[in-house]
Amino acid sequence: MFVKCILVLLSAALVNNVILSQFLGLCPFLGVSKQVETAAGMGAAVIFVITIASAVCSAIYLAILVPLDLTYLNTIVFILVIACLVQLVEMVLKKMIPSLYQALGIYLPLITTNCAVLGIALNNVQNYTEHVMLYSIVNGLGASIGFTISIVLMAGIRERIATNDITRSFRGMPIVLVTAGLMAIAFCGFSGVI
């Protein structure tokens, strides 16, 4: 079971990277990745939200929705759980690290509607039938670590790009999208696709 957990973690973080392989959660990826510190803060918030949401959503799904045959409500219930967790993160950041709270701006509350967070929660309850709680938590942790790796790498590259002389037509978002595409190609190497 330990080996399978490690494989699930690495697969979620690198092979099936939520941003670069599944193309979920691109809004904060492109919007917050201007500075490494801000990107790391967003990554930490996403790690907390996705990991806890994976555990709570799986528990609610198994304990309440499946026995009562209410599985059709899973999207609504999962969004409510995610919204509560994001509010918790928002309150903690506002109180403890106000500079990060200000830097994240609108992207922090948008974690609630981030398709990566909801997608991982829905993926967990659909794909892990045995040891659901354990694999859901590990998959959520791996996916959020993959999100953090992607956004921090992009922020580091964008900081370097800002000082380079770039052709006028590629300045701004075009060079960012080209960079994201090259990163996605590089991450395909983890799955063995050339």
C-alpha cells in the first residue's frame, strides 16, 4: 500500500500534472505567477485547500451521499466544502500574513471556483474505490504539489523573462503562453510521451 501511495503521489504531481497535463486551474497559474514569493504563497494555499478538501469530500461522499443515494449532489456539496476551506485560508492569511493576502488579491477567493480543486475532488471519488480516503488524500496532496511546482517554476521563468529583450509582438502574455506550452511539453517527458 505504501508503494502505491508513492506512485499515486508522483503520478499526480508530475505525470498527470493538474496544470500542464490536464490544463485545469490556468487562471491562477497565469495570473499569480509573476513573482516567486506570491506563487509559493498561492501554492501553499492550494496545497492546504486541495488536500483537506480531498479528505472531507471523500468522507462526505462515502458517509452521507452514497448511503442516502444522493451522489448526484456531489458537485454542489464539494463546492460548499471548498468554499468553507478557502474562507478559512483567507481569514488566516488576512490575520497572519497581510502582505501575501494583498498580493494574491482576487485570486485567493477564486480558489473556490478553481476547476483544479473541484476536478481533483470529483476525480478522487470516481477513481479510488478501495482505500478511498487514503488514496484521495494522497492524490489531492500530489496534485496540489504539482500545481505548486508548476506555478513556482513559471514564476521563476517569468522573473527571468522580465529582464530579457523580447520581440515586441511576444511581450506580455504571448511569451507567457509560449513558455507554458514548452513547460507542458517538458512535463510530457514524465509520462514517456515524446
